[in-house]
Amino acid sequence: MGGGIAGLLAARVLSESHDVVVLERDKLTDEPEHRAGVPQGRHTHGLLVRGGELLEELFPGLRDELVAEGAVLADAGDMQILNRLGWLATTHMGMPLLSLSRPLLETCIRRRVTAEIVDGVHVTGLSLRGGAVDGVLTRDGRVDADLVVDASGRSSKLAAWLAEAGITTPAPEVVDSGTGYATRIYTAPKDFPVVYAESLSAPDLPRGVAAMRVEGDRIMVTAQGAVGDHPPRDLDGYQEFLDSLRVPISEMLAGAEPLTPVYLFARTASRRNAFEDVANWPGGLVAVGDAVCAFNPVYGQGITVAAMEALLFRRHKDFSARGCRAFQRKIAKASKGPWAMSSNADRSWVETRRGGLLGWYLKKWQAGIVHDPDLFRRFVRVVHMVATPATLLNPVVFRRLAKYSRPGPRPERRPAGSNPR
Ligand SMILES: Cc1cc2nc3c(=O)[nH]c(=O)nc-3n(C[C@H](O)[C@H](O)[C@H](O)COP(=O)(O)OP(=O)(O)OC[C@H]3O[C@@H](n4cnc5c(N)ncnc54)[C@H](O)[C@@H]3O)c2cc1C
């Protein structure tokens, strides 16, 4: 159920050993185009380095193919990012980073998936027999299946469908930073960086922006506002929002031609379903991707986690009730680290009295990654999921961090026309 990225990647791996049919609600085209079922496709989608590696493993040669289609190849260390204390200590890392639009990524993946993809099919429920799922109901009938994979994303109705069958799932855990996105695409000015961001930062910097060079020599500019301070759709309001940032990105966009209106998206809460805890979970059913765990998109984790989850199908063969529950436990484990990273950071928006050791440690990191290229490299490897957060907990790191006892000065507003660093 669902031909988004999690569904396509699951289909890619399952079709090594099963006949797979992907049911997608939208009508699909061969070209990278926006579609209604993926409203987030209009907004910047960063592909983490780990995600890029896993996609290359699943589809050898995909990176070259995407570049041939216009995706921009950069280095993860070259991102131009401003945090609350200054510009991060950018340094080349030899870690390839692809910058592209979500529709291009999805289209190229879809072209490579050999499973049957049936579009225009709206799944409306599950078919259960003898305590196991044996297919799905659609607007036009039903489709039989030995195994049903829910990959229908943030709007998944799985919990409600299971409830109709008397299977209760725990209420999802939700952490909501109240972030809204507003995105507009421009022609790319010559010197615009491949990835440019001014980070939002709790509790007092709710505004930020992420801009990426994408195929077609375009810049996708996503203004971001947390705790309800959302960038607006009207052009003047959008411009004012960009002008209100600490570093005026509008000056870097001088001469760039807007190619689209402003598009909004505000359903960004992180939401996690503990399906692994459902004792009477039926056989023949598993759930992956955003349908299980959707992250606040500012951290760019969803596609990478979907790829990690898809690979779990390779070693899992038991889809009895017990086996499906074991599979959901593996899914929960795959998203646990990314969930901790992003939801802990977001709790600072909603819980006013956070601090203690973690708050102190995070402040040191904010300074460390501005001043120290080695700490920056370690941080980038963790954020891009090529290293675990545990790699940040060692004596070398502590010694280096100890130097940053006091935060540096806030960055000056950059003079018009100059490069970020
Ligand atoms: C604004 C925004 C920005 C994001 N930015 C990033 C980013 O920078 N980096 C990153 O890695 N991730 C990002 N994500 C997350 C990323 O989009 C998802 O994690 C990723 O696409 C995996 O999602 P999915 O396949 O589970 O769901 P989706 O990609 O949403 O796909 C779900 C699919 O299911 C279909 N569907 C839904 N219901 C039915 C039904 N009843 N019957 C049939 N089909 C159905 C939909 O049409 C859709 O095609 C962002 C998300 C948002 C909201």
C-alpha cells in the first residue's frame, strides 16, 4: 500500500523473493512531477549520506543516473550552515552528497523497481481471515495477498483499520515543534552554494531556511518557522520572512527569477507508532516508513530510515503473526536512534525547563562545530547516519569540547553580496 519511497524500496527488496504488487492511489507519470499523494514533494528533501549509500546498494549506478538527470553532486562537508553561534566549520570530507528534488529521486527509483506498480488504486481497508490479513480492500474491489505492507505514509489509516478488526494499537507518541514550511523555486544564481541553511534553534530562534541547488539549475528555498511562527504564502509576507533571517538569503537570491508560487506544508510533527507492542498483531501484515514513524522533516531522516527498513526484508522470512511482530520490533529498532536524535532536539521547543547535562553538552557542541573542523566532521558523520551518536562520547571529543566553555558572539549580519564564509 503506497508507492512513495518506503513502498518502492520495500518492493525492491521483497521482489528478490516474492511477486510484489505496489498499489498507489495517485496516477503516476514517467517524468518527475509533483503529485497530490506526496504533498511534501514541493519542499526541499535532503538525502543524507547514509541514505545515498543505501540507495546505491539497492540500485547500483543510481547516483550517476541522478547526476545525468541534473542532480547536483556535492560534498557533505561543504554545506554552508549557520547555527546560533556562527557558520559551521565547513571542511571537505570526501562524502558524496546529492542535491535534488524529491520528484526526481522518486521517479528514478520507480523506473528501477521491477515489481508491478498499479496506480490509481485507493486502498480503503484490510481484509482479515482467521486472525491474519489476506489482502486489502480498495475503492473498486479487493486484492489478495500473502503479505500486506503498509507504506502509505503520514496519512496511513492502519491504526483505524486495525481498530475496526478489534485490534487496538497504542496512541502514537507525538513531539510537535509546530514547524511550518514555505517553499519557492528560483533560477540559480551562479555562486549560490549547493546546500545552504540557517538553522532554527530552540528556544529563541524559531526562524530558519534551507536552500538546495536541484536539477534544472534551480534553487529550492524552504523557509521554516517553528512554534507556529510559520512563513506565509503571500509573496510579500514570504519575502519579509526571508528578510527577517539573521543572514538575508534574499541578497544571495538577487537576480534570481522566481519560477513558482509559494507552497506551504505544516504537518511536520514527529509521530511514532509502537506497533511492535501490539500483542494480537495479525499475521500477513507489516508497516514501514512514515506509516510507522514520521520525523520532523527539518532533520532530513525519513528516506534514509525507509532505506534501512527496506533492507530488513532481506533477512526476514517469517510473516506469521509472531514473525510480523518480530519484524515490527526490527523496524522500531531501525528508527530508534534517528527518533531519539530529532525528538530530543524538538522537545526543547515544547519543554521550557530543559537543560541539565544534555543541554550543557549540546551547547558545547553548538560552539564546537563552529570553531573546530574535527568536531564538525564527527558531527556531520553522525547527522548523516554514517556513524552512531556513541562515536561522540569519547575522551578525545570531550577534551576538544572542553575548550568551548563560553559561546562565541552571535554572527554579524553578512554584508550584501558576500559569500557566506
Ligand atoms: C515537508 C517534508 C519535507 C521532508 N523532507 C525530507 C528530507 O529532507 N529528507 C528525508 O529523508 N525525508 C524528508 N521527508 C520525509 C520523507 O518524505 C518520507 O520519510 C519518505 O518519503 C518516506 O515516506 P513514505 O514512503 O513512508 O511515505 P510517502 O512518501 O508520503 O508516500 C506514501 C505514498 O502512499 C500513497 N498512499 C497513501 N494512502 C494510500 C492509500 N490509501 N492507497 C494507496 N496509496 C496510498 C501516497 O499517495 C504516497 O504515494 C520530508 C517530509 C515532509 C513532510
